[in-house]
Amino acid sequence: MGEITVKYSDTPINAGTYTVYIDVAEDNNYPAVSALEVGTFTINGIDATYTAPTPIADLEYNGTAQS
């Protein structure tokens, strides 16, 4: 079997379902295969939440750590 290259239906960076394909290069025993679908995978999305800390009142920057 020749060199195998893995490809996706789209760049898998966001939530969604992606199809995985492979290309297999020809060798002495097998012909080349292109865009052979081998499966899918899903990246699930989440609802991200963030709570900002409560600021300290009347604090001025003076170059040193303060509490």
C-alpha cells in the first residue's frame, strides 16, 4: 500500500460534523485511491460563560502589588 494522506471535508476548527477522507498512493500491488470516505466525527459546541471579578474601588496604580 502506498503513502496515505488524510483529508477533511472542511478545516475542523469549529463545532460541527466533519467527514474524513483518505488518498492512498499507488504502489506495486495496489492502484491509487482518491477521496475514499472513511468516517465522520463531531466537535460539540459549548455555551461559554465568564464572570468578571468585582473591581476594587479607589485603587490607583503605583508600580507595586496591592490587595
